[in-house]
Amino acid sequence: MISFKYKSFTFFYSIIFILNLLFFTWLTEYRVVSKPMIMASLLGFYISSSKKQSNTFLLAMIFALFGDIFLMFNGEDFFLIGLSCFLIMQILYTITFLKDKITDPTKISYRSLPVILVSIFVIIYLWSGLGEMRIPVASYTAAISLMVISALIRRSNVHWYFPVVAGVILFMISDALIAVSKFGDSFMGIEYGIMSTYMIAQYLIVRGMVEKTIN
């Protein structure tokens, strides 16, 4: 029954995935419906499928939903509000992941170092174009780095460990692409890369948290 439910949801989520990509250039007015459906559908999936729900994780998904909504609108204020929503989401995801953290300092160090180096590289690459956004973007980058690290330093025997790690890495890639599109040298089709990596990332993270509760 559970397996069938997951297949059904994955099929439904795939439709949401495709529609969000199509509506970038076709029937763009429907993005106001399709984009909020990303996290709304994942919220419904988590609530209906998870045997032991985490209020912290639920709240994180709600903030992600708000972030998606605010980032649909143009303007610096909407961008900052959306960024703040995702910042809170990342903090809450981090708190959730740290509940399964390892205690070996050596393993924590070597799993964390690559993430720190990548984050520093991204900030250095974008620094000259950030202007007044330097502190907010640097703070946001620090938060997402901590989220990725918190997923990496979980116990490897936690069910769906690697898919969740893949999810947070894709999330980091998605946010790096957003930063490049706004403050760096953007390129044609970058919005498709942003949305694709983001939608897959959230699916893997949420699915991983569901899988953890039933095994």
C-alpha cells in the first residue's frame, strides 16, 4: 500500500515538475498555481505518509512554501522576504538533520571541508557584483552550507541517507544558480536549471524524511 502511494505521489509530483518548467515560456500566468504546488504537494505527502512527524520539519516546509510564493514576484523587497523564508527553512532543516548527527570529529571535519570551500569560492566569485547585498547573501550562504553539512554528518546508516545528501547538494546548486542569475554572469536557460535542481532537491529531502520514519 505504501509503495503504491509513493508511486502515485511520484507520478503526481512529476506532473508538477513538468508544468513548472513548461510555464516559464508557455501559459506563464499559471505559474502562480504550479509553483506553490511544489511544497504544498510535498507537505501533503509528508503529513499523509510519515508515521512520526517532526513539527520542526513541517514548519521548515511551510517557510519554503512562503519563499516560493514571494520569489514569484519582482522587486527587491519580495526577493529579500523570499530569501528570509528560505533562510528560516534552512535553519529548521539543519536542526532536523542534526538529530541524527555523528560524534566522530574526524568524520565531521572531512565531510564538512568540501562544502566550506565551495561556499567560499561562490562568495568570492560573486563578491564584486553583490553591492549592498553582500551581508545578506553571505549570511544566506553560511546557512545553506550549514544545512548541507548537517545532512552530511548524519549517521550513514540512517535510511535514505544518500538521497537526502543528494537533495541538499542539489539545493545548494539551485541557490548558487539563483545568485549567479541575479549577481553574476547569467546564461540562457538558467531558470530551468534553478527550478529543476530545486524541485528534485525538495522531493529527495522530504521523501528521505518520510522513509526514515517508516524504517
